[in-house]
Amino acid sequence: AKAVIAEAEAAGYDMVDAPVSGGIAAANGGTLTFMVGGSDEAFRRAEAVLQPMGKAVIHAGAAGAGQTAK
């Protein structure tokens, strides 16, 4: 995740890693938990997309931190 995010940022894109917890039932119910790694700005942008799908969207830190938290 760190390497891919670094490449995306070098190309001018914001990117996060955002593994989920909750499984199929939580996905169907919109109650997933997202552990997000990336810059503060990338997190703010991703949070707006992820929030409708989950009960919790947690900024775990810099690139790769979402996967580390998971």
C-alpha cells in the first residue's frame, strides 16, 4: 500500500488504503468499519465516499496504516 500510494501521489493523485471489517452482513447493512491510511487530505476526501457504507471510518495514519490497523 505504501508503494502504490507513493506512486499515486507522485503522479498528482490522492490515494488511501482502506481495508474493511464486518463481512457480508455488515456490507449489506451499511455497518462496515473502514481503517484508512493516507494523508489528511486524502482521508478527508475518501471519508465522504466511505461514510455511507459504514458505521465507522477511522483515519489510522499515514499510507499503509489502514492495512497495519486491520
